[in-house]
Amino acid sequence: MASLLRSSTIVSFWTMISRFMGLARDVVLANLLGASGQADVFLVAQKIPNFLRRLFGEGAFATAFVPVFSEYYSNRTKAETVSLLSKVSGTLGGFLAIITIIGVLGSQGVIALFGAGFIGDPEKFQLGSDLLKITFPYIFFISLVAMYSSVLNTLDKFAVPAFAPILLNLSIIAAAIIWAPHMEQPTVALAWAIFIAGALQLFLHFPFLWKAGYLPKPQWAWKDSAVQRIIKLMVPVIIGASASQINLLIDTQIASFLEEGSISWLYYSDRMMEFPLGIFGIAIATVLLPTLSKFFSKKDMEHFSGTLDWGLRMVLMIGIPAGIGLFWLAEPIMIAVFQHGAFTAEDSFKAGQSLQAYSIGLIGFMMVKVFLTGYYSRQDTKTPVKIALFAIVSNIVLNLALFKPFGHVGLAIATSASAFINAIFLYRYLHKEQHLQLSRKSKLWILKLIVASGLLLLGLWYTDFSIEQWQSWTRFEAIGMITIIIAATIAAYVTLLVILGLRPRDFKIQR
């Protein structure tokens, strides 16, 4: 348990640094592009390879590969394990190369598919196609990064995979400050920054794989039994592991038909919601998957259920107060963080609205990340895909019902609702199969979290400032006040939990 908590802390630390760098990147982008039509186009060109990366790399491939690799690592020789890695690396690399070539050559068709609202504006449509030619190869680099990160995670080396995303943020920040201002089309520089960052992240992993003795020699092995097994696991996971990403992409497609700036407002609000999700939700899920896979391969279901129960407690401890804080401080956060340069007060208001809608679903997003590890560690990919399909259909129905009366906010509400639908059904089947049994400790834990969060909400309400007051402050004053409020609420929340009886021993897995 101590090693699991320590690993989660390492991943959370580097993920937190990465998120802060990502926040700095988004501030620079907001200052440079605002919520303009040009920003909308760039964000779509950025989102497409990112979506495919999460679908094939972090989503489907990683969750199908980790249980098989963990099984080899636990039960086979090192030579057999490295051989598996070489075969999977070569096969995945070849497949990704084909996908990349198709995406680059067919960039206009891809933009039409994911940003149909741009078709009526030839300038936007052409810009989107040109940018996608540059950004699309990112999927090749980053999907291989996801595989090599999974290997290092299985070897209990979590720092490098968690650090790697920082390179993307640094690359975009450098391009936005040094290169983009001197170009006629600044977004081209930003697109090349994404390409360069993908290559850097891939090369970063090689020395550490070599040192551990797991640097593969890629070979094509499509018909290999283990590779075929991973592929069979991977296909349904493409939907199951990435339901929330598919939902966000559907939001982007519909948002391309809404007023200019809608894609940008959704992007900036989603980025703020991803901050706690990435630092804690994804970090804990990243550590849980290889750990649960090892327990399942050893048929140790007592530790399996206890570890999953522990993961749920951890994300709820962060997710409940974080969701409340984001909802209450949505527009002030946008004012303090992004309102500068090309990003206006109107943009802060609009992005704040969608952030409130996303914050409602934060707990749902976090629970989905944890619950999915309970399925994929057991190599059960069919159940999550059925649930995800239902969640996606629900999202589409809600999108169509809400986007006309509520615009971009309706899309965010639909995404949050579908996250809870996904989480509820994932939990239901885990509980039914007795792979996740909430311990008495967890039930008391959740009750204490609700009480503490309720008192926290009262405190936020009592110390609330008007939007006019936030707008009257300088940017540094607003950032300072946000920092003080967040620090004070964290301190108050921890104090309340201690008063309610929460102790360090409560962070241990209930056996």
C-alpha cells in the first residue's frame, strides 16, 4: 500500500507540474489568439491528433497492452517479455505510420469530418487542413510514447512518463512567444511546436528503456498470438476507454456550427476542468492499472477489490471539493487566468458558463477513470464498450436537445451528464460481479467528504465577491485573490476532515 501511495504521489507531482505548464501554455495561447475564429481552427487541428492519441495510445492500446505485458513480466522470462515488446512496438509503429500518411494526405476530409461548420468558410477550412498536415504525425510519436510509458509504469518507474507531457507545453510556449509573433499565420508555428514536441517525448523514453534492459528492436509481427490477443482486446476498448473523448469531440463538431468562439470557450473551460482530473483522477488510474493487473494475474481478488475501493476513495476526496470550487469560482478563474490580450471579458463570461457545466461532471469523469481500470486489468473489454455506447448515445441525444436553447453550455451539460451515466453503470457491473465492494470505511469516508464539502460551500458563499469586483482588480490582484481563496479552502477542507475523524490510517487499503 505504501508503494502504491508513493507511486501515486510521484505521478501526481509530475502531472501537477505538467498541468501548471499546460495552464501557462493556455494563458499564452489565450493572450495570442483569444477566442477568435483562428483560435477555433487551431484548436480543432490540435484536438484531432490528441483525440486519436487518447483513442489508440492512452485509451485503447495502453489499456489492452498493460494487462498482457504485466502477465509476461510477472510469469515469463525477461527475454520473452522483451520479445513481446519488440513485436508489439513494430506492429503498432507500422499501423501508426499508415494512419499518419492517410491523415496527412486526407487532411481536408478529416477537417470536414470533425469541423463541418468550417466548410462554409473557405479560409478557415483551408487553414484547418494546412495545420492538420503538420499536427497529425503527433499521433505516431505520442502513441508510441504511451506504449513505452506503460512499460516503464509496469516496471514501477513512473516519473519519466509523468514528466514527458511537460515537453509539449514548453514547445508550444516557446513557439508562441518566440516564433509565432513574427509569422503572418501564427498558428502554423504552434502546429510545428506540436510536431517537435511529439518527437522529443518519444526520444526521452529511449535511455530509460535501455537502462532497464527493455529497449525493443521493433519487428512486424501481425500474426503473433500475443499481438493478436492485444488487438482483440484493443478493438472494443477504442470506444470503452474513450467515451468521454468521443463526447468532447462530438461537442466540438456541433460547436463548429455555433457562434464564433464556441470551440475556444469549451476548450478553455475543459482545460480548467482537466486540471484536477489530470493531477488526481488520471494519476491514480495510471498507477491502479498495472497494480490491479498484477493482482488479477496472481488471482488475488481480495487485494484487487481493496485496491479499487482505495482508488475510489482517493478520487472522491479530491473530486467533490474540486467540483464545488470550480463551479463557484468559474468566471473569476477565467478572469484571473485568461482575461488578457485577445481574451476579453465576454470570453471570460462565456467560458465560465461552460466551466460550471463541466464542473458538475468532474466526479463522474474521475470515477470513470478508476472504474475502467477494474475492467481492463481483468482483460474485460466487452462490458465497458456496451456501457460506453449507451453513454455516447445519451450524450448525442442531450447535445441535440440542448445546443439550440443553451448554445455551447448545453454541450458541456450533455458531456457531464453522460460521464455520470457511464460511471453509474460501470460501478453497477463491478459491484454485481463482486470486483468492487465498498467497505464500511469507504462509506464513512464518503459521508465525511460530503459533510466537509457542504461546509466548504457555505464558506465560499459567505466570502463571495461580485463579478464587478473581480473585473476591477488588476490581473495580478485577481490571481492573488484566487490563490488565497484556493489555499484557504484547501486548509479549511483538510481541517474539517481531521475534525470529522479522518486520520492517516484511513488512506490504507481496507483488506
